[in-house]
Amino acid sequence: MTATQDPTGKLGPEPWIIAPTTVRVMDALTANGADVRFVGGCVRDAIAKRPVKDIDIATPDEPTKVVELLRNAGIRYEPTGIDHGTVTAICDDATFEITTLRKDVETFGRRAVVAFTDDWIVDSSRRDFTINAMSANRDGDVFDYHNGIKDLAYGQIRFIGSADARISEDYLRIMRFFRFYGHYGQPPCDQNAFLACRKYAEKLSDISAERIREELLKIVMAPDAADVFLLMREANVLDVILPDATAIGRLRAASWLANRGIVIHGMNPDPIRRLGAVLGPTSDVSMMSSRLRLSNRESHRLSNMAELAPRLENIMNEVETRQLIHSSGAEAVQDAAILAWASRLAEVARLPTDETAARLKQLEMSFSWTAPELPVTGADAQTLGLTRGPKIGRVLRAVEDWWSEGDFKADRDACLEKLKSEISQISDK
């Protein structure tokens, strides 16, 4: 095996390393004495003292050998990307992506011709950023060939080697740079990386909408997403992927409200709401949703935000708020109330105390009040003599409007009387 440098760091007794499922998979992969290591995000996040989500593993053994070792250990597997060296092990409820060490032979944007290798330094050199190129063995020894530990400590997001070369290999790395800067970086950003991103920004138009959306929805969840969007605008990235993103001040305020400004049970940072916050008032939500391949539900949420947020900039009273929750749904009012509040904060950094209290009360109501169901149904209308058809829908809507205007206080008996009245008016015509 090709010689490697000595370890330069040490992980503590990480729970995910000593978990029974991890131990079982590592035992299987090292059965023939191979130097098998954890790589990428799990090592980065362990060093940064952040929760580890996915456990990726690298090995010098080729995929056929990996499959053999897993099979011998009775571990299920899926050949998820076996042509490119990746096998997924499934152990109980845990999954592990296992990839053979590789080197690039030729690259074509997001595609590459690769060859297998046993050289850890060569494999690490084909990764994107220094903080993502570290590896660690099961004893916790960390191998850092590109000063990723130092960069992580200082919040520096640097491409490995030439930023131009790394981006030319995969233009999606432009989005990944801004994502990792938003979640791990500290200003000032690396200028070589920034200039390369700006140089190749137009190439993002060649990347699939699905991949752009995936990265964008991670970027908006950064703690200071507005600062990242300002950098993306300066790098001409927004012109290519999201020209509608003109309300960066509102995004900043919405992020502050969700992260630090208010605490309401059930309220959590939400990527679609953050996306709605950054869209300017003249945005064509339908066109933007189509361009980013958003789901129908996501597109509908954004349309509701665009319609309702301006209405809620003028605070509604409690009855009006309940009526809006009943007609539009709690989630739509929650989104709109937060965006309306953020819009005001983007205009006036410090709102009057009474306005802040009123907006907080309105927002709390959208999370705590549950819209009741109308006490009468179509079956009641039929019992009262109305035959099936559109007339039932019309009389029920009339009763529901009356019930809503009365702040939902009328009980079933009162609603039945109103239903009788509406039916009699139809019969009289």
C-alpha cells in the first residue's frame, strides 16, 4: 500500500464510532487487514463538535472485494454506485456508504472517469474543500493532508489545490462553496475561491434544477443566510440561479426572528419560508417554482406567502386572525405573519413596543389556535330536504361564512337553524 503521512489529530471516543452497527461494519471491512477509514462530513463534524448525521467510509479494497467482505459478515448491501466504487451497507437501521479510494483520470463537469487506487493522499486530493478531505480510523486518529483542521478552526472554506481546477471539474461546487461558507465559514471568505466562483457563475445554468434547489435550500438555512446571499449576488450567482432574490434584508430579519428573536413552541427554521422571505415583491412565484422544480406543495406555500404577507403587514385583530387561519390554514398564516414581521424589520430596525407585542400575539395565535370544523355537513342539508348537487356546497359555504363572521361561536343547533334558513331561501326562489 502507498505510504501515507502520520495522523495529525485525534478524535475522542465518539458514540457513532463505537456504536454496535459501526463496529460490525468496520470489523467486516478490516477482516483482511485493510486500512479502512471514516471520511468526509462525519470527521469534519466530529472535529467541529457538531452532530454527525451520515457515516461515510473509504477503503483501498475494490467494490467486488467490499461486497465479498460484507456478504461474509452477513451484512446486507446495495451496489448503489458500484461502477464508481460505491457500495451501501445496511446494518440494522443504519446505512454506511463505502467507497473505494479513487483518482480522476478525466473529468467532464459533474461526470468523471475514475480509477481505483490505494493512495489516501491521491484520493483526498480529488475532494472539494480542505475541511471535507480529512479521514479518521476507528481508533480516532485523524489524517489531514490539506490543513483542514486549521481551516475548520478559523472558518476558512478553501478548495483543495486550484479553485479554478476544482470548479471546472464540477460546477455545482460553486453552490457548495457558498453552502459550506454559510454553515462553517467566517469572514472574510477565501478570495481565490470567491473569484473562481464568480468567473464560472454562468456555468451554473448547465446544472440540473434539482441539484441547484438542493443546495439552495441548504444555503438559506445557514445561520446568517443573508450574508451568504450578498456574496452570491456579488459573485453574479443569483443572476443565474435566482434573480428573484432581491429581498435580502427581509431574509436577514426572518432568519433573526426564527433563530434568535422569538421563541414559540412549534416554530422552527424552515427552508421554504426562508426562500419565500428572499423573493422580491415582483417575483413570478409560478415561474420560479417551475425553474427550481419545486413540488406543488412548496409552490403553493410560496404563492400563499406572496398573497398573505402584504395583508398581514397591517396587523389583524384576533377575530380576523382566526378567520384567516380558518380560511387559509395555520401554516399559511404562520409563514405570512413571519414574513410580514420581517418586512417591517427590514424597513425599521426597531419597531414600536406595542407593534412588536401585537405581532408576537398574532404569530403565537397562528401556532396555538386550531380552526374548528363546521358543526353541520352535507348530510344535514340532505336531511333537511336538499338534494345532492352544487346547491349543497353553496348553502354550506353561506353557513360557514356566517359562522366565521361570528367568530365560530355558534353551536350545532344555531348552525342547523342557519342551514334551514339558507335552504328555505333556495326553495323560495
